[in-house]
Amino acid sequence: MIPIFMLQIADFLNIIIFQNSFIFLNLWSFVHLVIAFLIMYYFLKDDQLHYLFFLLVLYELFEMSIIFFGLNLFRAELPIDIVFDLIVGMVGGMIAIKWRKRNDKE
């Protein structure tokens, strides 16, 4: 049984910020951005962006498996949502690389 507060948080994060035929952003996108930034900044080196992509894909597969097994923590995602989760996550990783390089110069 999933605690009610976790379902409430998941529902809140499903609020759509922007959507059209080519772009899908919800509050989960912000979570992907921040988590990818943190992973890249603290755990991966600048030349390991491909590892970040692999981790993001694994997370998307994890989300799909939770949906498939009916745990109802995540809502089923549109393909465009999955693609933008990956894109936003990679942007978070690239921001981390730029941020680290900027801090190294100081």
C-alpha cells in the first residue's frame, strides 16, 4: 500500500507546465533537471555524460515498470513526456558541467 502523501506528491508533480505537439513539461521535468544536475556535478566526470543518459533511461524504465505492475505511484506517460524527461535531464547534466568548469576557474 502506497502512503497517501506519496500519491499527493506524485499528483502535484504531474501538473503540466507547458504542452504542445512538440514539447511536454510538467513539474516532474524540474525533478529530472535537479537530480541529473546533482548526479553529474557530484558523481560523474565531465566526459561521462553518456553515463548520465544511461541512468536517465534506466529511471524511465523503472517508472514504466511501476506503472506496468499497477503500483499507481506514477501516471502513464506519453512518449513525448518520456523524451522530454530525458532531454531535460541531459540539460541538467550539461548545466552541471558548465557550473563545475566555472567554479574551477575561480
